[in-house]
Amino acid sequence: MQKIYPYRPPQALADNLWQVQGSLPFPVPRNMTVYRLPDGRLVLYSVVAMHEEGMRALEALGTPAIMIMPHDRHQMDAPFYKERYPALRVLAPDPSSARTVAVDGDLQELAALDIGAYSLPGTSYHEVVLELPIAGGIALCATELLGNVPSPGGVFGLAMKLFGPPGGGFGVARAVRFREVVDRQKVRAWLTGLAERADVRMVLVGHGDALTSNVASELRRASAQV
């Protein structure tokens, strides 16, 4: 029986883009990103299992068609989605690595859909970055390297100060940097390159709120944290 943790209804971030914020047994939010293609099909990234009313709300947005495995550590609800949607096409950057569901293809398939997709440079765990076309530019979608979790206070708040991004808020958590960054220069170059682009309208993260303002300056600050 699939364990379903609390979640919120899909929140619209653009005409063709939504996030579902779910939870975990500990007080850190997790996000599923939903992107609608022009033909009405949905691309799902970092899926979050929901009860029937939640799944019907998702289906009201379009037809779930593609599920992207965003990270080696973010796949616990993938079997739930594959069972509900057997025709769901599963994509991952390295189809040969261990997954909770069978992988049908790699990220190159997304180029035909005008979606930029690649593995985050300088990191482990096969983190997938998406560049999703929205009005006026792109929404950058990442999973684990970048986060934006407000401090919850209490003991966990103290842990966030110790292991989260320096200064709090949006950025690269110390714990993630230690565990996943294998080449700091590559990660810094990626972040500073993004900060210089005029088309990055927002940054979506696996844990925490979407970054929708001061994007360039926040990306530069995150680069300094690596």
C-alpha cells in the first residue's frame, strides 16, 4: 500500500506550469513540477503521490504522459504513478542506473518538445535540470542542489542553520554541497552562467518555494555558497 503524505493542490506558476507541494515525515517540503505541452500532455518531474481527488485535479490539467526521474534519491513515488498510468514514458539521464521503475529513454527525447534537459554539472546523483519554456523566457527546474526552505524554528530550525544554505533562504545547503558536489568550479560556472542569462524567469526547486524575484542576484549568491 502506497504511503501518501500530506500535500497541497496544484499551484499555478505560469499558464502551462504548476507545482504540487507535498511533505515528508520530517518538516521539509517537497515539490512535484507539472508542465503542460501545447498538445495537452503533461510532463511530470519529481512526482508526489496523492489521494484520488489530488490525482483527478492533476488529470484536469492534462494527460500525464512523461515522467522524469529527477535525482537518484527522488523516486519513491514513481511506482505509484507508473501503476496508475501504465503508458507513462519514463526518462532519466542514465537509464542503466538503478531505478524504482523501468526507464524507457534518456533526456534527449525532450529536445523535440523544446525542453532543455541535462544532468547538473559537477554533481553526483544524476540530478536533472530542466529549462521549461514559459511566457517571456524559461523556468529553470532543479531538484536537490538548490533549495528555498524557510526556517521552521525549534530544533529543526537549528539544524537548518547548521546544514542549510549559509544565511538561510534560497541557495546551496551545506549538507547538499558536502554530499553531492564533486566539482565546485563546474557548479559555480553553471550558476554564474545562469545569473547572466536574461531569459531565466524563475527557479523551481525540489524543496521549498519557487524563486520568482531577484533571480540573477540570488543565483550569484548561491554560486558563492558552493
